[in-house]
Amino acid sequence: MSNVTRKELAVAVHEQLGISQRNSSDIVDTVFSVLKDSLVDGESVKLVQFGTLTVRDKSPRKGRNPRTGEAMTITKRKMVSFRPSKQLREQLNK
């Protein structure tokens, strides 16, 4: 299994739209920048036919240091959660 990189996305945009690789790279970077800024502001991002990215608050909880076994408190934090669309779930489970 491999990962798709930003460069590969830019190449795909270049091939699909026929624009320069520099412009396609700028487009990909702009999309990710807008996604990141929206999530940092606490907004959900809904991508139709793909899924929804939401920011969730995780409560503090007790845990253990796996190396030492020492009990510790894991601080509260925010996490990004992804919920795939119905169409994406159906395609994944074919």
C-alpha cells in the first residue's frame, strides 16, 4: 500500500486539466491551505461524494506510559475525524 503525495495530486491535476505543473501545484497547495485553515477555525469541511472532516474535542483521560507502565493523565485535545460519504462507503465495500 502506498500513499498519495501532494506532488502526485498536482501531476494528476496537470494531466486532467492540461494546465502547467506549477499552476496545478499551486491549486493543490491552495486547496489544502483552505482545508487546514477551516479545520483550525473549528469548522467542518464537507466534500460532496467524498466525506466530511470534523474537529472533535477529546476529553482528558487516564492512561499508562507504555515504556514504564507509569500512570499518567492524557490531556484534552482536538482531533480531526473523517466520515466517508455513502457513495464512498459503497465503493469501498464492493
